[in-house]
Amino acid sequence: MTRLLLRKYIRESALLFLACQFLLLIFCWARIWIVCQFDLQKFAPLLEQFKAFERFSPVPLEQFLTYTGSIAMSFQEPVLIMCILIWAIARGSDVVSGELGRGTLEMLLAQPISRGRLLFAHGLVGICGLALLCFTAWLGIFLGIQTNQVEQSVTPTIELQLPVVPLRIPITVGEPSVVQVPLSEQVAAELYLMPTLNLFAFGFFVFALSVLCSCFDRYRWRTIGLVIGIYIIQLLLFILSKATDWTRFCENLSFFSLYQPEGMVQLAQREPQALTELLSTVQIPGWDYFIGPLGMVLLLIGMGLTMYSIGWQGFLRRDLPAPL
């Protein structure tokens, strides 16, 4: 019976999943292609005008002048976040309130299947789909890095060997020339593995929140509205925490403080061993958190599992209303 439920939910969500997967793959590749069309160093004077707003940036603005930093911003793009949110909220809200709204929950539970198996089937489809979507986002970044090229200025030089001192002095012998260099020589795709895991943990938290609200509600539209409302409030708290020093405490009240993909990329460049830390032992510009990257991922997953467990217990004990 569990297999039948899995097939049912996979069929129902296949179109949404394929649409999100295709959009993520194309968007991540296209964004890297667009980044490669510009000489990022020419934007340095422009970024200087936004120094006052650097407090709202997760990393120093100078990071955006590098291809590694610019690609890392893909994880904050509205299109990528929206695809993850649409899948997480759509699947999570359908667990109980969606079935109740369609009048199919009573028919399903009339079959030889427990409520726990019903939640398990929904959760398995939602989590596996979320993992595949996050992998698709990383795959789009990987393909973008492997298939694109950037322009690089090369100055012809020769090394002059001094007769007495064992020292070589480089001497310019011609005009600089512009050559096409593979982006893979400038950026390593492995830098974005931990941010991808952070993206999965972020999506899992939203999915679990949707499941929690769905388990205690009857109407799917109200479940979706409640989750979106909580999401917006959390986002506003995070923005408020960046505005002034005396509102910085709001950062501890928002789960957005645990989603730091750009900072993780910068940390992977400077201190790769710090990526697996639960508590951060390094202090670099843009990473002043006491929790390490792995700690952020596990904390988001842990909070998500807690909410899922609460929703599970609530669904097992609640009285289900008769279908209208």
C-alpha cells in the first residue's frame, strides 16, 4: 500500500517537479553565462557607491568582483529560491489539509493504511524531490563553469637572470593581449557543494513548517497563507537585524541567519577545513557567526525534524472532519 501511495504522489507532483528542475538547470547555467560576459573589475567604482549598504550584504562587496563570489550569489537569486519554496510549500501543504480539501483523505484512510504511512509517503516524495532539485541547481552551476569562458588580459614577459644574484626579474616585452580562458581554471565547482547542502536544509525547514501547519489545519489555502506569512516575517526580521546595531538581536529570531551560502563559499576558499565545523573557530570578513557551516545545516535540519515530529503527533491524535 505504501508503494501505491508513493506512485500516486509522484504522479501528482511530477509536472511541478519537472518544471522546477528544468527552470533551475537553465537558470543556473544562464546566470553564469551572463556573468562571464562582463569584466567584473570594471564594476569596482560602482560598488564603491554602495559601501554604505555593505551591512546588508552577507559578504564584503569586493567578493562580487570575483567570478567565485558572483556565482555564489546564484543561491540568493529569487528564481532559485522561488523554485525551492514552491516545491516545499506545495508538497508540505498537501499532506493533510490538501487531502482534506479535496475530500480524498477519508477515502485513503478507509484503506488498510495507517496515518503514519500516509505521512511517511508524503515526506519521502517531498524530501527526495527537494534533494534532486538542489542537486539540479548545483549541476547547472557545474555545467556553467565547465562550458563557459572568460576574457583575461595577458602581458608578454620574459625573466631576466642576474649574473651574480640568483634572482629572476620579469620584464614586459609587449602589449597586453586578451585571451579566452576556461572558467573552470578560475572557479572550482566543489566550492558550491556546502552551499547546496545549506540550500537543501533551508528547503527542508520550509517543507517541515508546511507539513506542521498542514497537519493542524483543514484548508490548504490557509496553510499556504500561514507558511508564506511566517516566511515574510522571518525575512523582515533578518533584514531588520542588518539595519542597525541595536536591532542586531533580531538575527537570532530568524532562520535566515542559518542560510549563508555566499559566506560558505568565501570560507571554502580561505579555510576549507572550517566547512565541517559545528562551531566556528575562524573569523574572516563576512563570517562572524559562532556556528560553523555544518552546524547551520544540521540546526536547520534538526528544527525541521522537530516540526515534522510535532505535526506527525498532531495528525495521529486529531479528529478529522467529514468531507464537505
